[in-house]
Amino acid sequence: MQCANMLLKKIIRTSVFPFAAQHGMKKDLFPLSRTLSFSLCLKQDKSCEASEKLDLDEWKKVMKSGLQEELSETVSEPKELSGLAAARETLEMWRLAGRAVPENISEEQLKTFMECPSKSAKKKYLKYLHLKELHKKNDKRKMNEKRERRLEAQDQASNTDETKKNPFVCLWSSTMDKAYNWRAAQSMIFGQPLVFDMSYEKEMSVREVTNTVSQIVMSESCNRRSVDPFHIHFCNFKDDSLYHRQFLKSYKQAWSKLLITVTDQCYTEIFPKDKLIYLTADSPKVMKTFDHDKIYIIGSMVDKSIKTGVSLARAKRLGLETAALPLEKYLLWNTGAKNLTLDQMMHILLTLKDTGDWKKALEFVPKRKYCGFVKRPVKELKKTLDLINTLKLGKRQEEIEQQFAKNHPKK
């Protein structure tokens, strides 16, 4: 019995206590081991066998529960690790096979990849991650390109600042500005008026208003640099409107120094109606020549968003004469709308005012919209079109002529 007791103590000291100390079970096993040792040393009667059995049963239960928890923890961790490793191996295999697989993938993305129910779902998820990674790379590349452009622009600006510091260049630019301003001041007294109708703000969005204002700014600079500029009028212009805010953004402090006339009155209240001509692409009348005694009106709007006939309806409501540019007469129109931007209209009107030549004026029309200028008169073009149609029809032309003879017999 003493030998058994000694063996039991050795087992508890060598195996059970270190295991319990490692896994936090020492407190639970200490009273049980104490009871076992005392029961074996002091009580050797048969009456204590039941209590010894009960203590041994509890000790077995505690040991089994601890071992099961430890085994579950040790088994679950390598399962997860093995699953992630297998998923990474499949990703590498798919990448070598040439499929859309991301280069860098996190553990969370791998877990979601493993949780996908089917192979097609896994492929779609990997394709989504691959496209997301490509977008990030493209954004980074664009940012780097923008940074390089900004640095190049700064270098160019520094070079231009050095050239601006040249006294001869400064004197030349200041004298040219004075000359342009002098011409614009003379046009306000003796020049031909040109009206911009600023009453289309409610029919446009903020972006479209900014586009119209940028086009008007370009047309104003073109007019100021011309030999014989117009006297520009902004009619129906209201303070604290979208037009006004955008002009303040673009001109800033120079807005109050512009040599133009800005008024909230309508052009019919300032000029006589018989001298006003509203230029619109929807007009049935075609402008033949430029009249220096007339006052032309241009609608300050973007024609892409507004429905056709808005400016024509406004001109008819006010009882004004309308006109359209003779684009079809001089140009072989290809594709696109016949509406032109405001700066293009300004270039055309200035060249017509200076030269009176339609071919020179219509060179400012974008070349993507027409094939070339008309060299022959319209009657000859109609004859050639009729010949082309007869060649296309062939024998059918004879049948058409016979039907025409039957329907319209000679008297």
C-alpha cells in the first residue's frame, strides 16, 4: 500500500501538477490531490473505498474536461491555418493558370473566399478583388502623373516669371494692354452694339451657366483684341444671379473695370425694334450679308441642354426679326448640330465685320462638323445628286418614268 501511495505521489508531482500549472487548473486539482493522498495514508479500511472512488471519479472528470479543451484548441488552430494555406495555394495555382487573381490578399478576404458556396462565386469574388486592385493602381498612377505635371507647370511658371521680369517684355505687354483698352473705350462711343441676352438662367443648370460664362469671357477677350471691336451689352442682367457670381469668379477685381455695358433692362427698351436681329440656328431666314447698321442679339446659353426653338420663340414673342448663319450654303455639312459656341459666333461676326467674306468667317466653325466648302452652285449639286440616284436605281428608273407618263399624259 505504501508503494502504491508513493507511486501516486510521484505521478501527481511529475505529470499532473506541471500540466495543471501550464493550463491554469492547479486550483481545481490541489484539493483533489490532497484528499487522495490523505485518504491513502491515513485510511486503509474498506469503509473508505467509496469516498476514494468518488474522489477519483471527480479527478478523472476534471482531467478529461481539461484535456478535451486543450485538444479542441490545438486541433482548431491548425485546421484554420491549414485552410488558409490551402486557399493561398489554390490562388497561386489560379494565378499561374492566367486567371484574374489579386496580387495581395488579406486574411479576411481569404476567409470570405473560403466561405463562398461555389467555385463560380469564388471566381467572381477574386475577379472583383482583382479589378479593385487595378483601380487602385490606376488612381495611384494618375496621382503621380498629376504631380509630375504640377512640377512641370511650376518650372514653366518660374521660367515665365523670369521672362516677365525682362523690362522690354513688361513694356511691350503694358503698351499692348493700353492699346486694346483704348480700342474698347472707343467702341463704347463709336462702335457697333452687340447684345448678349442674359435671360436664360432659369433654363440651365449651374454647370451649364459656368460653361456659358467661360464662353462669354473668351468672346470678350477676342473682341477686345480685334481691330474694330463691338460695343458689348449684357441685357437682362440681374445682380446676385448665377451669371453675376460666375463672372466675379472669373474676372475677380477686373469685373468693375471691364469696358462693356451691363444693364438689367431688355434690349427692346434700349434700341429700336426695327434695328434688332436675333441670331438663332432655328430661324427660317438665312443671313446673306452683314449689316453694319443693325444690332445683332446672341442668346447666352448652352444649346446642348435647351430644347430647339427657345430663342426663336422668345424673338417672336418680342416681335423681332430673326436670322441664321448660311452654313449649308457654304459648307458641306457632315455630322453634328448646327449650333455654335458663343466665342465661335464672336469670331465669325468680327471677321464678317472686317472683311465681309463668308469663307474666311466660317473657317472658325469646327472642322469635325463639315467636310469642306461648297465650290459649285446649288443647282449643279442637285443635278449631280439626281444622276447618282438614277445610277443607284438603274432599271427601276424606267418604270418610274412610265408610271409618271401614265399619271400625267400629254394633252
